[in-house]
Amino acid sequence: MPSSDQDLEQGTEKKGPQKADSDRYAAAATATYMEEDSEWTVWLIPMFIFTNVVVFVAIMYVNDCPEKSSRVYGSCVAKFLGRVSFQPLKENPLFGPSSSTLDKMGALDWNKIVHQKQGSRLITCMWLHAGVVHLLTNMFCLAFIGFRLEQQFGFVRVATVYLMSGFGGSILSSLFIQNQISVGASGALFGLVGAMVSELITNWTIYTNKAAALFMLIIVIALNLALGVLPHVDNFAHIGGLATGFLLGFILLIRPQFGWVDRHDLGAEARAKKSKYKAYQYVLWLLALVLLITGFIAGLVMLFKGESASAHCSWCHYLSCVPTSKWHCGN
């Protein structure tokens, strides 16, 4: 049986306490753009944060611990909050609702997605959180990563990366984890980090300090994926979101090569002498687009046919949990 100790952002057992996995991101070195670039007004990320908080309050209201808790794990926590008080800490040490409430509100649940045709759970799960600790950790990471990206690239592209990465993380998680529910924004957050990496690669020639920035981003990703091999952490959502965001960065975050903007005022003849994008940027854009479309189609077809990706990859389960003498990985 799984232990009651929990990480943040997670797969949680359908019967028993919810578990969630932590999205811990270290500060990465930032490459410097070599041309002056106007900044977008940041409003999308604050709106996302506000929405997540409102959804969590609504979930706690529906949860109604004082009325619905079985008391098997003890009394509700913070009873002075009334209806929105938390489940007993033995059931949920993250100060949040029960697993059954999360499932009711749209957690990622393979059985309901495939057999009850509730595909919307692939999206709704990224707006749910297992507790206050889980919520605050994710929202801090979203602000830390998202503000910079929205300033540089605007709300449309950042929203696309965030939502599609969360969707991609949900697909991969559903293909590998079929006996647990999962909630949280980790897939979407990893997607933003993945997009930062590919944006740096595809716009390599217009940045300074780029090697150091890329190295730090890779270290951040490696450390967080390593944490994902702990029990009760949905690392497949991390990997799926990271891969989706990485491909979307090549597609959506491409910039004109250095010097092209300055030629804009020199007329069509001068601009024609210098291509807006380098050849490798076009190649990466096309390759990423093909891989993204192919991956989404293949993943969705496998999912709704009820197939398990684990049947085609006997070792892949180690990407999400590695058993040791200190812990075991639940089925």
C-alpha cells in the first residue's frame, strides 16, 4: 500500500488519500536579447492564477468536509472555515479535499475518459489541485516562469503553449497511468519551461549568454524530472507537457534573425538581401509541427481505443517511479 507521505502534483490512488507532486523550479540564468524589444502587458498569467484559486475554493465548497467526511481519518482541519475546511491530515496532508471530490470535479481518470467518454478531463484536471500546498507551489512557479514569457511573447502564444502542454501531459499520463487519478498544472508548467529551451535554441544567434542560460535550463529540467521518479508523482504528465512545450517553442516563439528588424525601414530591396529567418529556423519549425501533430493524433487514437502504452514499453514505468529499499511503487 502507498504511504501517506506525499509529494506535489500527482497521480492519486482512486481509493485512499490523494497524493500530489511538487513542481520545484530553480531560477535559471536568462539569456539577453540583443535588440530592443517592446514588452507586452502581463495580464494572462495573473488571470490564470486567479482562476486556479477560485476553482480551488469552489472545490473546497463542494467537498464540504464537516458534512461529508467519514471521520475515518479524524476530524476536519481548520474547522473555523466551516464548509471549506480541509480533510483530515492523515487523509490529505496538503490541506485540501478528498480524492472522491477531485474525481467528481474533473480529475484525470482513464476509466472515465475512455469508457464514459469524458474527454474534457484531459483539460479540467490541470485546473484542479490536491491542496493549499500544491496550489501555492504551482502558482508561484507559474508566476516565476509565465510573467517573463508573457512579457516577451504576448498572451496568445503563452496561453497556447500553456494549455496545449497541459493537454499533452494529460494524454501521456492517461496512456501510462490507468488505475489512479491525477490533478495539477505540472504538465502545463513543464511545457512553459520546454518552450523556453526551444525558444533559446531556435533564436540562438540573437542572444548573448545563451550557453549558460541553456545549461541552467537543462539542469532545472533534469532535477525536476529526477524528483518525478519518487512514488505518487505523475512524471508522465511532466514529460508529456515538457515535450509538447518544447515543440511548440520552435513553432510559436521564433524571432527574426539579428539585424532584420533594422532593415525594415530601408525598403523592400534592402530587406530582400537578408531573410527574415535563418534556414535552420524554418527546418526546426517544420519538423516540430510534424512531430507535434503526429504525436497528438497517435496519442489520442491510442487513448480512446483503450490501449495502454505500458504494453508497448516494459521499462517506461521506471520514468515515473523507481522502487528502492525506502519505498515501493504502487500498481
